[in-house]
Amino acid sequence: MLYQINVAHHHYVFADLKTLMAKATPERSGDQLAGIAAQDATERVAAQMCLADVPLKQFLQETLIDYELDEVTRLIVDEHDALAFYPISHFTVGDFRNWLLSEDASTEKLQHLQAGLTPEMVAAVSKIMRNQDLILVAKKCRVITQFRNTIGLEGRLSTRLQPNHPTDDLLGISASILDGLMYGNGDAVIGINPATDNLQNLSELLKLLDHIIHEYDIPTQSCVLTHVSSGIELVNKNVPVDLMFQSIAGSQKGNEAFGITMQMLDEGRDMMLHKGTSTGPNVMYFETGQG
């Protein structure tokens, strides 16, 4: 489907929804290298104006990645809650932005709505919002997770303590943990980016974190940020794993670049729920910045 708009005496045409979304995105060097970015600021604004008039239901009819070719798209489409989406099903992207910024968009309504939104709808509305708009809407959102403690409650800020060491020296890592805890950091997670993915090395790091947390009765959880396949092996060896980590992307192709599939993630989560050291329902730690 073509998307068209006239801006500054110029007629802009965007071949499909995927192209429109890419052109409406704030300037990024990665998009420029991929050849999908807007040619200039005027085209970017034109794309954003055009995107604002797109009905939200269009994202259910025109997937950005082919349903048959992408398992992430299939998950999104198959799990979409039409009943939750119904109250805003008549909105355009611009209408959705205006509603989100209104007093009518309460925390409770957003919680009921979330199962009816797709990631593409959320991405679209974010592209036509200022930073101040995003902050205002984010303030209404509640994402509460539980493990040995609870994070995400209103009026609270949780942080990750990241005691990395260039050689994974246990003494050096211990010193960094002590230093961070004295500043009040680490209530979200004490997470180490290991220097290597050697299983023995990973095991020693996890045992160190487990010892420190239990020895001093610290209400937090630990994670060594290694590939989910390594995490599965460690759990099978009865190494104390609090949170299983994985970098993820928003497409099957992106996830394949990380060496993962959804089936692998399901296996990791199931193993954590049955064999991990979790005391709460949230057992996975995902990062998407590289996706």
C-alpha cells in the first residue's frame, strides 16, 4: 500500500508501511548505512506527518515482516488481544498520541490496553512524540517485576551493579561489588559481563555472586551475561543461576544473528522455572540495545 503526502511543495511517496516507519525514524547512523533513512529532515517530517494519519488497525493488516517468514511476527499476531485493542481500534497513530498525553490515559487503562498493542503500534507512536511526551507517558506505565525483591514500583529507582573485570579476577570483582553496594547500587541486579564464555569461568563467577548475596542476605539477584545456551548448560550442572540472560532482536533474522530461536528461549525459561534459583516469577533478563 502506498502512503503519500505533500509537504513544502513536494510530493512524498512511501512504498509501504515498512518504508514509512523507517523514514519517520529519528536520524540514526545505522539506518543511514543500511540505506533506509530519510534523505533529509524535510522527508523525515513528511513521513512522520503521514504516519500520524495511519490507522492503528493497519498494523494488523500490513505486517512489517512477512508472517510466513518470521517467527517473531507470528508470535505478535497470534497473541494479539482484539478485545483489549477494541477501545482504540478507531484511532490513527496521531489520535493514539493525543490520547496517551491526555488525562484519560490512566495507568489502569494502559494496563488493560497493553495486550491489544503490537510493538509496531508502540514504535509508530513513539516516532511522532517528543522526548517530553515520551517521559510523560512513561510515567503512567507500570512494569513491576519480582525476584528476591520487587522493582518498578512508583517513586523508586533501581539500578544494576556491573562489577566487570578485564580478566574476570574474582578478587577484583568482589572489590567492585563492595564499592557499588556502598553507594546503594545493585538492587535491580548484580550483573557481570564476563571476559570469556568458558563454562568453568562462568560457573566461578555465578558461585561468587551467589555466595555474596546469601552470606550478607542482600535482597537482590545476580546474573552473568552469557549466551542462553551456556546458561542452560550451567543450570544443568546445578550452578546457581538467578536470571538467564540473552540479547534479543525484534525479528527472526536478528535473533538468528545472536544464535538463538524462540524455542531456545522457551527452553531456557522452562528450565529456570524448574531448576533455577528463582524465588519470583521473573527469571529472564533480556537486552535489546544491539537488536
